[in-house]
Amino acid sequence: LLRDIARPVHSGIAGAFANDWLRAAFVEALVSDERLPDVITTRHDLDLMFCGQSSQVIAHGFNERLHVFEALEEVVEHLEAKADDIRSGQAAPTTVWFATPGDDADVIHQTIEYWAGLDLIALFHGNWSHGPNRHPQPA
Amino acid sequence: LFTTQPVSESIALLQQS
């Protein structure tokens, strides 16, 4: 799923099966993606994907590859600092970001622009006004 | 197209990893 979505690097995931697709992509990122990406999201988004059972996911840890924040503002600060670190020479794997834009689409878009040229895959729950949208269907 | 997966199965996959 993530290979398919890798270009362009940000996409809205909309439609009746969006949540199922996002959960499958989240699992893929942490379990089977050989790039061993860092995965970043909020507890709210994790609860959306896992129907309120985020604590069961967070408890696992994933060798510090999973970063779950309470607020979008914290995610944005983390991502900006990480982009600065990468630009100053620090090695980092692919970063996969799960978010729900809603009223925060402009802030999220600024963060994506901050990551221009760096290795970020951003997957957004719902319609994404600043880029492409996909409507996944189950096989 | 993708294969849908119940939440419980997703959690099990994550916890097995």
C-alpha cells in the first residue's frame, strides 16, 4: 500500500473504506515495510484507525519507531525539528505521517512544504484540499 | 484494491511483530 502511495508523497484517503485502508497501511509500515519507517500520528488518529483501542497499539513500542502525540501542534513541532536534523546531516528512515486535516489543512500543508525534498509519506484521513485524493476499494 | 482486515487482526499483527 505504501509503495503505491509513495509518489506523490501526500494524499487524502477518502470514502467508505478510508479507515480500513489507513489501518492496513499503518500495520504495513510497522510490520512489513523493509525500509523500517518512522511512523508519526496523534492518539486521536490512532483511535480512529483502531476504533478506540490505541492503547493496545502504543503499548507495543516498535523499537521507538512509533511516535504518538496528543496534539497536532506537537506533531508539527516534532516533524519540523526532525527535518532540521536531517538537513544538518542526521540519518533518518522514511517517515510516514497519519493525520486528519479537517480545519488544520493549512498547518499540515506548511509542514509538508517544510519537508520538501525529504523522505515523507503523508496519509490523510478524509478529503485533502492541497493534493491528490484516493478512494480505496476492498478486493 | 486492498484486503480489509478487522481491527482485532490488525492489533494481533502489530503485537506479534
